[in-house]
Amino acid sequence: MRLALLGGTGDIGEGLALRFGKDTDHELLIGSRDPEKARDAVADYEDALDAVDADADLKGFANEMAADRADVVILSVPPYYAGDTTEAVAEKLDADTILVTPAVGMNGDEDGMHYHPPGVGSVTELVAKRAPDAVPVVGAYHNLAAGKLADLSIEFDLDTLVVGDDADAVDTVVSLSNEIDGLRALEAGPLANAAEVESVTPLVINIAKYNDELHDVGVKWI
Amino acid sequence: MRLALLGGTGDIGEGLALRFGKDTDHELLIGSRDPEKARDAVADYEDALDAVDADADLKGFANEMAADRADVVILSVPPYYAGDTTEAVAEKLDADTILVTPAVGMNGDEDGMHYHPPGVGSVTELVAKRAPDAVPVVGAYHNLAAGKLADLSIEFDLDTLVVGDDADAVDTVVSLSNEIDGLRALEAGPLANAAEVESVTPLVINIAKYNDELHDVGVKWI
């Protein structure tokens, strides 16, 4: 498959690019608003993958171009860009393109991070509302430990939760996610259940803040 | 210590009574609105503990009486009784009594369970507002797998998250929780961070609903 990582130069984009690059044979299209920045990131990711003898297929593009060529488009942009980026690439998407969103709305104060969803209930549902009706939207990769993901010397055993209204699209994202070594994808129901999934993200940041022995925290459901 | 489990005849009360009974030497006061019901529960718990050769100290009381005698009062009642039960026992509590609340506000629809906090932000904070000012309130035991907890034949490896504004009370509850075999207590910050902890409870129910291999789901932060 061809996977596009829009905003693929950020934390979660980097981690997913490196892990899909190391553990799968999928073609990876790294997207950025600035294609030059995308190509620079690709050079860095290739170095990191070479260092672990992984042979990956990565290319850098502007977001629109990456989305146009992909079977699965992962919207790894900050939450306040999720809606706009969806609209910016909307005409490149169709019923055969799965749009995956990992973004979470949060705000912080001295106590820690707090879940701060948009009025529609969750960023995942916001993306679904802004995407063309025919495009299946899936929420995933919200609660990953980004640092662990992006450090290929670290082996992990973590879960990611997948939500979506289109059963085939959910199945595809679950299977795709399970191809990453140490990652297990679990389903959490339709898009209406996304808020509870997203609110784990501020929580893992709070757990890292208040427990010295835990820095880059992920989750396992057992 | 003396631990009171108010509403100790319910799911989470039963699980905590059995685990504290099996793994610690604390005196356990099982509370119920109906003291007869509390004494019946004690007889059942003693049978379950005898079956695993555990020698525990349990007694059944009306909630007010149990609260009056305890160092730690665990409010294991349904969320819609949490505020009223707090007020019902308020005059039995003081600055030396830690009030622990595991309750979570949820509602369900065909998609699954959804987090439904009271206006004050979380049930944990609601209890803190209804308790006398001097009483330290701690949130804990929100996301435990109740079935696993109450089945003494099951060994588990689960985390519980602890929130509170009183550092000594939080330390006491963390230490107490860590006395249960297989349970690890982690801190998640002040009471203002309780909502993110509570919202994991509907999520674990949704995960159980949508994944055949997972029935009574708990969580491990790693």
C-alpha cells in the first residue's frame, strides 16, 4: 500500500514513518506544507533506517501531492490544523482513500494537561465532518508514546485504539497497525466513541509528569 | 489501618474488600445503607477468603458507623449516590480521615459508554466539594477490572491512578494500593486532573465490547 503521512515531519509523523519503514514494505509518502521540508525529513528518516539496516521506500511531497497518491492518508498534524489540512487535501481523497486522524485537542495549566475537544465532540469527528462524505475516516494512533516510536533502538509493547464507522476501513487500519512490531491495534467502536480515546492523551502526559520513573508513557489494555 | 468500604456490597467494593482481605492485615469495615446487607456481604467475603486460606478481619456496619471508625473511607457507591453518601457520613469524617472516591459518571447508547461528568468537572471533584473542607479527598480505583479484582483465583498486573490535592493523603493511598498484589498505583496529579482519569472507565468498557478476546479490561501505563 501507499501510506501518506501529512505533517510527516512532526513527532508522531516521524515515529510512524520510522516504524512503518522498519517493519513493513509499504511505500511511504512524507507530506508537509513545504515539500522541501518533507524531503529533508525523508533524508533524516533514511539515515535512521539505514542505521538499523532497514530498507524503506520513502519520498517527500507537498501534502496535497502525497494525499493524491496514497491509499491511506494519516493526518499527523497538530489538532488546530487537522480540519484545515483535511479541507486542503479534500479533492485528492475519494471512497478508496482511508483518512486516519491521530490528533487530540488539549490545553494545559499548572496542574497538567486537560482534554479540550472541539464542539463536535472530538477532533476525530471534526475531521470526519470536514472530509468529503464518501471518504472513510478512522481515528488511530492518538495515545502512542511518540519518543519510543521514533527511537528505533527501543522495543515496545503498546496498544493503539482504532475508531471508525466504516468496518472495512477500520479492519484495514487495524491490520496495518499490527504490522508494526510491538504494536497491537484494538477496536473502540464507532467515531462517536472517539472522545474517550482522545482523552487518554492528556492523561499519559500527566502520568509522565507525576511519576519520576515514567517519561514517555504509552498504554496497554489488559 | 481501618478501611471502610461504603457501598461495600457492590462490584468494586467486593473486589477491594477481597483483595485488601487477602493481601493486607488492615481491618475492613464493610458499609451499606442496610447494615444487615453489609453483614451478609461480610459472610460471603469471608467464605471467599477462607477458600484461599486468607485470614482477614471484616465486619459489617451501616455506612455512617463504618465511616466513623475508619482511617480511610472508600466511597464505592454508584456515581449518582456519591455526593449524597458523602453528605450522609460527613459528620463522621475529619482531617485525619482520607475519603477515597472511585466513582465515574457515564451514560451509554448503542455505540458504547460515554464519559458524562457532573458540571463541576468530575465525580471526584463533586465528592471533594460535598465533603467537609478539612477532609482530604483522593480519587483512586476508577479503572480497575472489577471482575478480575473479585475473583481471587485470578492473578493480575494492573495500574490504578491516584489524584488528590493533599500530598500526604495521596501518599497514603498510593502505599495502601501498592499493598495489593499485582496492583501498582501511579499518581496523576491534583483533583483538577480527575476527569481524564475517570474517562478511562467508559473506554475500558468500550474496548471490552469491541474486542472478543478482552472481557474484563484493565490498564497498564508503560
